[in-house]
Amino acid sequence: MPERSAEPPPPPRQEFELATADNTMLAALCGPLDSNLRLIEARLGVALRRRGNAFVAIGAGAASAESLLRELALLAHTEDITPEAVHLALRDHADRGVDAPPDVAELEDEPTVRTLRGTLRPRGANQREYMRCIRRQDLTFGIGPAGTGKTYLAVACAVEALQSDRVRRIVLVRPAVEAGERLGFLPGDLTQKVDPYLRPMYDALYEMMGFERVAKLIERNIIEVAPLAFMRGRSLNDSFIILDEAQNTTVEQMKMFLTRMGFGSRAVVTGDITQTDLPPGRMSGLRHVLGVLRGVHGIGFQFFEARDVVRHPLVQRIVQAYEAQPNAGDPPR
């Protein structure tokens, strides 16, 4: 008789209960129509079953699913469990590993930011160190790919500093260079030409402070959003200054901006040196400053990677694909 082939072993299975979960917390944890559970299933390659507060996870990622759900259950007591929160928890969980639970002491020392619209928490080790660096140093550089929270967290720290009276004004700056477009062909004066490029910082302010309050502060010049060209000749005291998209500054512009800092001021410079839109042959001021100011006392540098992306999961994979093929866009020879 032919030998029967051995049956494959059953997939790993985890059965567990969330003992502290009530119905309201369970509803928040699972999401509308269990949408959060479906997201976890897709990302970890498991099947999740639930009856009340009893869960069953089946598949190779069953242990990860249990650990992740326990973390999210704790988080549900303090904030909403949105798809974005699940995505970020999945990313942090993957970085840390199944056998490494979150460090309680580190979580208690986490540098949260409190604004009028709520409390913001950094996601991942690099964001936590970035926020600590902003609070410790007078000048901080945040360098990395799009979607890693560089500008958003800097604006959050600026709003917190203004609300606690540590600074008297916020100055948000961007160079008027974008993706090779010619500003001269746009209608309006210079402020109107560059206003669309400053929109990401406006959006962050609106989210943290509300539209009406931001509008009043801009009218009173407590919040100023300006193109880099308007910074020449100024000295900014008691201000929180943010230069966004700094990879599009020239060497001369970067030096000019950095020397605008006055007494009681703090500055954050953000950018991605892989997405420079300067004309060919012009060196990025952000790339140049890395070699000039590294090691200078009072200046901090925080570098972000593709795994720090906090947007749609596809954005992270896109950034990783471009990093793996830096010359993919070169014309064929």
C-alpha cells in the first residue's frame, strides 16, 4: 500500500480574554463592523474570532495579534482606536517584536504635546527622540522622507510653546521653490503665489488650534507664515521658527535663515534631502549644513527612515521601493 503523506500541522492558535474590557471599550477596540479587526487580520495574516471579550487568533501571526490587541485595549481607555491608530500600533509592534513588550518607564516618560484640541503622542523611537531634541536644543534638524511627521510635530511643539507663554510668536517659513514650477506665472503678489505651498502648515495649525483662533493670531501677527525671501534682514526674538522643505534652500539661504535667530528663540528645520527641487548644479543648503554644523553644541539632528512613515501603509512601501532603486527613474541607455 502506498504511504499516506503526513498531514500538515495545524496553524498556531491563541485563545485569550481581555479581562478589563467593557462593551464600550470593546466597540472602540474592534471598530465599526469590526473594521479594526479586519485590518489586523490583513496586516498580520491571521483570522480573528470574537465572542464578548474572548478572542481566538489563528495563523502564523497569532501571538503578534494577541500582543497587539492587548496593547490597543490599554490605549482604548485614553484615546480613540481609529484605523490610523491601528496602523501606527502595527508599525511600532513590528519594530519592537512580539517578545518585547512596550517599556512602561519609557511610555510614562513619553514627550506628549498638549494643545487646545487634545494631546499628541509621538509614534516610534525616532519621533520620541525628535520631540525630546526640540525641547532640549535651541536648533533642531529633522531630516527624512515624506510622511514621517517632521513638520506636524514641529508645529505641535510650537503651538505648545506659544500656549504656555514660552515664546511670543510662531514664524513658519518655506522656500518658494516647488517641483520645478515657475512662480512668476502664477497670479497675485509674492505672498499669494507661495500661499498654496504653505498650506500643510496652515492645516496643522487649524487641526491643533481651530480655524477661528488661528485666523485671529495671524491677524495679530502672533502667527506668521512667510516665504523664506521675507526673512532677510530680520532678527526674531522670543519666537518659535520652523523652516519647512529646507532641502530647497541654497547654501546662502540656509545661512541667512539660521542667523535670524534672536534671544529666547528656538528653531526647527525640516526636509528630505532626496527630494530637492533646486536647479541642476545648485547644492541644497540642507545637505551642505549636515557637514558644517554636525557636532556644534546646542544643535540637534534627528534622522527618519521609511519605517517612520505615519501615513497610509502604502506610502511606507513606496518610500522603501524608491530607496531600494535610487536610479529607477533614469532614462534607459
